[in-house]
Amino acid sequence: MIDFDRFITGLGNVVLWSIVAFILAVALFEVLNRRYKLISEIFEENSVAAGIFAGAFVLGIFYTVTQIVIN
């Protein structure tokens, strides 16, 4: 039998930390876009390196938040 209160608490934590990770990723992407014109580098200049750079930062944020949730 599943403990319903524990399930709801865990689900709430996952949803909360997912929202936090999403907000951090969007904020970081906006900072990178303003400083380095990242969107124009990726789409207009077709820079693969800029895409990898942005993706690495976003994945790093999500990985860090995942480690916080797990522990």
C-alpha cells in the first residue's frame, strides 16, 4: 500500500524544483543572450559551438537541481 501523504509531498517537491530549474534556465539563457547575442549566433550565424555552449549551461542547471532533489 502506498503512503499517500508521502507521495503528495514528493510530487510537490518535484514540481517545485522543476519550476525553480526552469526559471533559472530561462534567466541564464536571457543573460547569455543579452551579453553574447546567443540567439543570433545560433540561428543567424549557424554556430554549432554557441548551441553547444547554451545547451551545456542549461543541462548543468537541470543536473544540479536534480541532485538537490535526489539528496
